[in-house]
Amino acid sequence: MSLSRPESQASQAGGRRRSNTVRSLHAPPPVLAPPLRIGDSKTLTTWVHDPRESPHVTLNPHHWPGVVEGDMIRVCPGSADTADEADGFLFIVVRDEGVLRHQLQVSVPHPVADKFGIRNNGEVTLTKIDKSKCCADYIELTFQDQYLGRNEMWRLERHLVGQCVWLEQEISFIGVIGARVQAIFIDGKEVPAAYVTSATKLVYRSLSAKATIFIQVCRELWEFASDGERYNEKIVHSFLPALFGKWREAGTTHIVTIVLISRVFYDSSEIEYAAGPLRRDDEGRSYKDFFKVITDLEVLYDWKPTLVALKDSFWAFQHDILLAHHHHRAGLSSSPQAQAQTDHVRLVGQLSYAHDGPVLEALNLGLNPGETHYVDRSLSLTGAATIVVTPGTGYFRVSKQLLRLTTTRLLDQGFALDIVSLAKAPLHQSPIFAFQGLEPQARADAGKLGSRALDPLWGCDEESSDSVIRRKATFWWEPFWMSISFWDKQMDLPFRKDRFVARAKMHEIEMLGLLDYDVLSNIKVPFLPEPLGSSILDSEPQIISQEEADKFDMDIFAAPEPKPALNARSSIVSTSGISALHASLRSNELRRSTSSRVSELFRVHPPIEEDPQPNHSEQMIDVQSSEAEKRLSAAMLDVLKECKLR
């Protein structure tokens, strides 16, 4: 049976289609590019798009074969020869949805292009890097004019895990939380971009917080520092302008409160005139605490009027607490004796030293509003900062009960205290508190207290029956909720690590009047011995390191090792008997060395070559030196007698 022509043509076409299908099934698959290795790079042309279209960097894999989803790429502006890794940012390659234009190579959001200097239709160098080496350790985020609780902070941190962040990046979460990347750290170094993991710690810094600044008014406030500037001038002319200037540069809207705090002690003859809410410390001294608000809940945009008012308030506050306060209280009474006292106005009391100041009392006053933070909460403020500015060194003598109460309240509210010291860093540990208490003893119920059983602040009950028999001792306790910073900015004397800095002062010796007779010009300090085989002309001056200087000081001024005692983790005990023994030994040593020091000080030396003395004035210098020697000897004996009586 023969087929017609059309049927035969159709059968031939079907045979050709079947043969083509068979050939396509046996054709080899397309060749895939091998995956990229660490360090592979390529130069592409950039586009800049609106971040509303896509907040991520878009890469076309057709222009860089081998790149896969999840690769970490560093983008640096410029070609491969001119690109700098320090100027680049990071991004993670996302899945290709197949909707990219063929001519598009890499597209960058507009904010990223402005930050890293990338132009539209410009060249960038893309490099594949190891993700494990770009994981951020710490990221500082700043936010302003909003309230963030701990749950919002936790949710934002979970949202950033698995993403790449860069400096000054604006981060938004569910349209409610807005923050900005302030700094990124990897291995202690600041980097421009990094990858966020679950181990990354986020540090939140609020630019709209409630800041309370306590300024301690004490005796040291009107003393001179080593650079010749008074401590009250350091506050007004140095520290506060620098603090307010830094806030202004950051654009903060802190609500600031500035309070002056002071403690005044009264003698037994002044108690009647200073009648009122007197209190007694552990040593039995009568005192009053005074507080004066200078600025109350204000946003400081212009700090100059505030500093002028603060400078005037230092003197006015001292006048009010020593003179006007008691005169006003005497006038309130209607008794004839009180009316007679109003006619005679006199200064009453003395300002305390820095270590006796009401630091804990002021801190508890600042904690009172925080206990009701859930009532009428401000949704534009986050955080509370407390700063204490003091001319002391961070050593304070406090009450044991008040220290225990303050520690408990700070732990409950989650706040911390920052102390700014205007003095030099002391040679002892700082900050540190000293209080009177009993030595903790092992008890049957010590297991309930845990590690606090041997802590003198928590492990000893002073209301027990045997507390009357036992003798109190002085304990030094290091507060873990307090940090200290030493402010020492000198415009005419820049800081140098090799410069010797005096850490201790002897006010009695400084006030002996040695400068009146030019006695210090006769003091000779010998030069250090030169190393063997070297001379001044052919050797350069050597600057010792900080470690060598510290080792030299420890070898010279090292104290004898004390006997082991039963103490807490961060407490040191010293009984009054041991202190008295040390004081007596110190006074005996000082008495024996006084005569030798005075004789060595006023020993006749040959005249200095650079400034020779004329012959006709030698007799006058000898007379002045003898008079100064007698005056110095008498003053030293008075000091020694006073130390012995104490």
C-alpha cells in the first residue's frame, strides 16, 4: 500500500524531529564555572540605585562566573591597582532571581556610594574574602529622641545577625527602632565594615539621656594643682567646656542637672550656733550636708551662661553654707538668745576634705527618681548617667550601712557611677572606699550567704550580741559599680610618658616658706651616672619605658609584705593598733632623719658655674640660710609633735 505525498512528507518531518530529540538528549551539559577561591578579585562597573528599591548590593553573576549565594565580597572603589582595602565595605551575595538586566554588573545603594566615594558608571574592585576573619566583636550604635527597652535592643540585635554593617549606616527595624552605627571593632581595632554574628556584642549609646553632674565643693577645690591652676578653674575652664563641646559635636539632647554637694564639720564650740539637723560620723564629728541645684533638667545648647553662673556659684555656695545659712536659722527663732545671735554674724564650720564628702548621699538622692521610672515615662529619653566631679583621688571614707544600701539600690536599678578626678592618678588602687566594721567570722549559716560570708561589707552582723566586745577595724572596699577617670589637660605642658609626675603632697612642708629666703637655689641634685663606654657627645639621650620606670619605683618604694589575714576578695583590713604602731615608727624615723636632712639641705656648697654669687653677698646669704634653717627646724619639730600627739 503506497502513501500519498503529503503523508510521506509528514512522516519524514516527524522522523527528523525524533532524531533531533535523540541528539539533544545525548548532548553534553553546559560547563559550569568553578567556585571562587579566597582572594579572587574582579573589576566591574557600578550602578547606583535608590535604597527604596533594594537596601542590598546587587551583583550579576553572569559578569563574574563562579560567585555563588552566601559568598562575602569586599568592594573597594577604583581598579585593582589603585583599590585600598581600608576604604571598602562588605556585602553578602544574595540569590539571583533572574530579573536582572544583562548590562548591569554591580549595583550599590545610594547611601553606601556616598559614604565610600563610589560614582555611577565607575570602576570598583570586588574580592572574595574569608567570612570568619571579618566577624565584628563590638558594634556601637547611637540613637536619639526615642525610648528603647531591653526587649527592643534584643530584637534589633537578632535582626542584624547574618548581615554586614558599615560605619554611619542608618539601621531601621520594623519602622520603630532607628539607630546609627558609630564604631565597629575587630580584635581591638576599629574597621569600616564587618559581619555580624551571634557572638557580636552591641553597645547602645543614647544621645538623649538624663545626665546628673555632681560637683564636690571641698577644701581641695581652691588649692593649686601642679600646673598652677586651681581645681575650681579646671572644672569651669577645662573639663565642662570639653564635655559640653563633645556633646555639641555629637548632636546630643541630654537633659542635664548640675548640683553642688558639700559637707561641713563643726567643732564642739559651734554646735549651739549651728543648731539644726546635725549628724555624726563614725569618729563622732558633727556635720551637715548641703546641696545646691545650679541647672535643673535643661537641654544645654549654649553652655557659656551656665559656666558663668557655675563659677559665681562656687563662691556664693561657700558663703551661704558657712555664713548666711546659720544666720538665717538663728533669726527664725523667737527666743531672746537667738535674737541676740542675729546681731553677731560669724563663720561657722569648715569644709571637709574630698575623702569625707557626701558622695553616697548625693548618689542616693539621684537614685530616688529612678525608682518610679514606670510612672509617666518619657518616650524621648533612654538611659541615665551620673557623674561626680571631685578634686580628690577616688578615696572616700563612708558609712558601712550606707555603702551596703547604695550597692543594693544600684544593682536593683542597673545604674553605674562615673567619677572624674581632677588630681593626678594616685599610687594606690582607685576608686576605693574605707569604712569601719567588724572582722567577719565563719558561722554555721555561712552557706546561705555564699561568697559574701567572708566579705566585711556583707558577711558580718554588727547587731549581734558579741559585736560590743569585738573591736572595729578599718576596711578598704573596691566598688565594682564605679569607674574613675583622671582629667589632666594642660595646654602649656603636654603630656609625656617619660616625665616624672608628683603623686603625693605634703601641705605642711609646702607652707614652710622656703621660697622667702631663696633656699631652694642651694639644693644640688646630682646627675645620673653615665653608662660605661659612652659619653654625652657621641650618645643620644635614651628615654626609659613605662615598664622600666614602674619597676624602678617598685624597687625603691616597695613596702614590706604584710602578714596574711582573713579578708574578703577585694577588702583590706587594718586595725587601729597596727596603725598606731606604724605611726609611731614613722615618727621616730622621721625624727632621726630630720636633722640629717636639714644639715644636708643647708650644707655649704661651692657656687654654681652658670650663676656665680658675688663675694660681697656671701655673708648675707649665710645669715639668711641660718635663719631659714632655724625656721625650718622649728616648723619640723611642730609637725613632729603634732604627729606624735595624733
